[in-house]
Amino acid sequence: MNITDREVVRALLQRDARVTRDFFYRKCYPLFKSVYDNYHTDCSSCMEFISEIYVHIMTPDKAGGQCKLEGFRYQSTLFTWLKAVCLFYCYKRYERRTKMPTEQISEKFDGQGVRIDTIPASIELDISSLQADDAETILRLMPNRRYSRLIRLRYLCGHTNEETAMMMGMNMNTFYNKHKMAKEQFLKTLRTEEMRHG
């Protein structure tokens, strides 16, 4: 049964679980997947990205107490509006990231409150000094499976950037973005382990 955009918006605002699941996680999945694959999100999976966008449009702002979805004026389809919201959201995240000092990404702490040293924005990753078993251990500890696979293909298996991108089904723009984040995550995981066992 087809329902109108007004009915979808009303149901979403009423936190209708069925409409939320059918619209966000089924009907709009191809849209989210396309944005996730081609733009900067910092999310470890498409499902995480969908959840972030849901929270983004449903959380009331501090100024007026109104969520973004309540501001939808039906001047386009809901699907088109949501696509614009996703792209602008990704652009703002990318813009914030590129404005960070090149010497630092941020100061972060691991689960035990131990400071993880900041990572340079542009990283040369040399894992030749690590034993193969040690490198595999770090890869297994990385929270993002996609990033660990990228590092394994690129550095342990020795594939080129282009070959790795092709094997992972990425275009080169996406690859360079994910490659940078994968290197950051690998080094943070390595440093956390060094602190834990050092």
C-alpha cells in the first residue's frame, strides 16, 4: 500500500516503528548506501549511517525545540529532501574534518581512559617492522572490519591502491577517504595495544 509523504512524515514524527523500518531501512536503503559508499561519513557501516541520519532529522534543536523533519515543507518529495539532507550532512562533517589542524586529528582516550596519541592528518603507514602475527592481531582488534580488510589487502598482501579499491568495490575518491581513516584506526589500535602491554 502506497502512502503519501505527508502520511510518512506524520508517522515518523509519531515514532511509528513499522513506517520507520519500511521507509528508512527499506525504501531509502539504496539512497543511504549510495551516499555511504561515495561520501565522507566516518561511519563503520551503512546501517550506522542510516541511524545517524535518523537521529539527525528527529532530534529537536536547542533553539526552537523543533526537529529537522518538522521543517520539511513538501516543496519536493520526501526522498529528494532526504537526499539533500544526507549530502549536506556529509559535506559538513567533511568540512569540519578538513578544518582540523594538520598536525592533529583530535585527542582521544581508549576504554580505560588512556590517552591515545594524536595522529597526523597525512599518514605514511609502514608495517614492515611488525611481525606478520602482530600485524594480524592489530587488524583483528580494529573495530571496523572494512578498514582492517583495506589495510590487509593494501599492506599485507601488497596490492596497489587501484587494485585494493577494485577488490573492495570502491571508486578512487571513496578509496582515498577510507584509506586515510583505515590508517588512522590501525595506528590508534596499535598504540593502544603498545600502551596496554608496554
